Amino acid sequence: MFRAGAASTVINPPMGTSLGGYFYERPCTRVHDDIMAKALVLDDGQTKVAIVVCDLQAIEATEVNAARELASKATGIPSENIMISATHTHTGPQVRRRRVVPVNDDYLAALPGMIAQAITQAHGDLRPPSVRLGEECEDRLVFNRRFRMQDGRVVFNPRKQAEGIVGPDGPIDPQINVLRLDGDDGEPIALLANYSMHPDVMGGNEVSADFPGQASRIVSSVYESHPLVIHMQGACGNTNHRDISDPREQKGPEEVMRISRVLAGKILAASELSIPISGEPLRVARRVLDIEYHPLTEELRAKAARVRTNPDANDFDRAQAEAIEKYDLDGKAASVEIQALRIGDAAVVGIPGEYFVEYGLSIKEWSPFPQTFIAELANNTFGYIPTQDAFHPGTYETMPIVSATLEPSAGVQMSNAAGELLRELAPS
């Protein structure tokens, strides 16, 4: 018998904890809205899986592995059947250790227990659901943030309405995927919604889940059952909400609400127009790839030296110089986990980094499943995963070591592995 359960826990950091997302410290001053770990547990009688999304900028393998171990002991779900990803909110606590902004060690020590608690509670509430699958398109909120200029350069987030812009350097992914699980009364127990857009709208020093959290709350409030709505972040390494033709700043709570209302409307449309599917079988596949870290070149060393002699260097340049000077991964390989789950006619792929949208689109295009959800920042984080072409003009996302920690071919290796896993899971 197919069963499903959903639960969430609050994962707010202590006040004064530094927020992540930028290259300077932002101690949090209050909670604007709670950040959550949201868990969906599925069981088809033979296989159990857990899908967890946290309102964090990222989540490292140390916390993932600890949470998996705790949850597995409590529920019997195999560790390798648990996928833990992040929404990438820029108003959550700093959780990446090799950064200029410090982490709160006590918070990170407590985080796995909070995540495992959500999984355990969801497992304790398993019930037979009906499963539905829906999709919508929203192409007016999201924009590629890399632009080609008339002088041949590619620029990251150029000034709004700047002269010399030819057009975006890449695509967007406007698809919204929704997996809906209903109870006996036909009301949803949980909705898993997947959209690809960088969540850096709120800004400031207050803890917030940004638009993934607000849109989820709006959707949940529409239904009498108040389902758990889980926003799974898609491949959005080079896309965001910033419309360069719009002179508005597009920052703060008002803009979060505007985006959330639009996104919530589309999620609701996908939910209400969803079609019944079977949630069975549940299957899991994974690969652990050995991918080289980005090499430390003489050019990079020289760049760090130039920054140190420049009194006008900005926060990012100083952060990169420090990362280069402390870099100890040259010549080493990373263990990169690619994970795929099959839920009947739908699939979920987990990628451990800020994946460029081109790769997400490619995985979906070649997937044998009618709908494929992409979960970036899943089970670990290796920074940005740009396309190989993006490294040639270079932008913020491709800056070695501080932004792109892996060799330039990493994205291709990951997408190839994802394709193999999907074909392995597909019906024969």
C-alpha cells in the first residue's frame, strides 16, 4: 500500500548569527518569517524515501550525513534514500564553512537533529494518499542574469536600463512542476512545487525564507486542509527575479509578496489542474562521481597578490583573494553525489550545487519521465556549476575557487550521470 506523510520543523538561528549570501557579515536582528525544514516521506510497501527541503542558502555534506543517520535510525529509511536540499534563501544563516562570513558552530551542530525531526514526524504520519501531477508556466518573473554587451563582454547583473546591453546570455526555465498528494477527503496533504529562480529578494538582516516560503504559505492558506507546501529550488545558478528593463529596485518585503502572489497563483493552477498518477513504484538510484577541484594556477595567485595591493578592492575581490591564499584542494578530487528518485511517473534529480539553468533544461529534455523535478543544492554544495561556455567570457559565477569550486567540466559530468540514473529508473 502506498503511503505518504509530511511534516516540518522551524530551523531559525539564534539572533546575532551571521546570514549567508554576501561577502560581508550581516548578524541577524530578528525573524521576519520562520525558516523551515520540510519533509515528505513516501512508502510503497517495499521502498521508503524522504525528500527534505530546507530554507537555507545551502547545506553541506557534514550536516546532510548526520541528519540522514539520525533519521534512518529513527525511521528505518535507508540513508541513501533521503534527499536533503536547500531553497538558497539569502536571508538564512551562514552554513558554508569555507567562506569569509563565519558560521555559528552551535547552530550547525543542532541542525541535523532539527532536520531529522521533520523526517521522523512525517514518517509517523504516513497515510494512504492519491497522487496527482500538474504543471504550469511562468516566464514573467524569472530572468537570466548574465547579459551580452555590445563590446563583446558578458556582464553579471548589469545596472538597470544600462546602455550597451544586447540581450541575455542564456535561457530561463519557466516550468512549474507540482506533485500533489491528497487525503481521503480529496484535500491535499502536501504539495511539492519546483521552480527555478534565485531567491535573493528580501535582503537586509532579518531571517526570512524569501519568496519560496511566502508563496508556500499563500498556497497552503487557500486549502482548508492547510497542506505542507514544499518549494523545491530548480536549476537557477544563473537566473533571478531582476528585470533590468524595470527601474524599480525590486528588493524587500513588498517585492517578495508581489512575486509570491504570482508564483502562488501558478502553483495553485498546477495543483487544481493536476491529473491522477500512480505514486508507485518508488525507486532510488545514485552515483558518486570523482570530480577534480578547480586547479590553482599562477594566474590566480597573481590575481590575489594584485588585490592585496589595491586599497580600493571590493568585498568580492578580497574574498576571492583570501580563498586563493587559503586554497588547499589543488590536485584533489571531490566526491560528488548525484541522486535520483522515481515516484511513479515523476522523477526527482538532486544536484549538489548552484546549477546553471541550461543543465536543468537538458536533464528535463532527455528525461524519460513526463515530469522531472530538479533539486539543486541537494546533499552537499560545491558552489556554482556553470556551463563550460560560461567560463570563457567569465562572470561572478565562474570565478575560480570562491564561486566555481570544481573543474569546468563538472556540470557536464553531473548531467550525464543524472541522465544515466533516470534511464536506469525508467519503466522498461
